[in-house]
Amino acid sequence: MSDENKREGSSRQGAIEVLADRLVREADITEEQARELIKLIGIDWNSLLREAHFLKARHRL
């Protein structure tokens, strides 16, 4: 893997960390749940937040 690819991978991982942390705080889900949603949905914030709220509501029942 080239240095540039390593930096891009590291940068992407950092962005996912920030996004997961924000999702944990704003939707009150676990970090594991946040990472799984990001893996399934991608990085669209509105979609992530909507699904996180659905997930949280489903686990309250």
C-alpha cells in the first residue's frame, strides 16, 4: 500500500470516528451500533440519524 493510500485510509477512518461519535451523542446509541449503521448506510447524516432513531425506538420496546 502506498503512503498516499495509507493517508487516505487513515483520513477516512478518522472521519468515520468523528461521525460515529456524533451519532452516539445525538441519537443515544452505542458506538458499535453507530459504526454498523455507517457501514450499512454510508455517511449521509440525515439517513444515519433517522435510522439511529428507529433503532433506539425499537430497542425501547
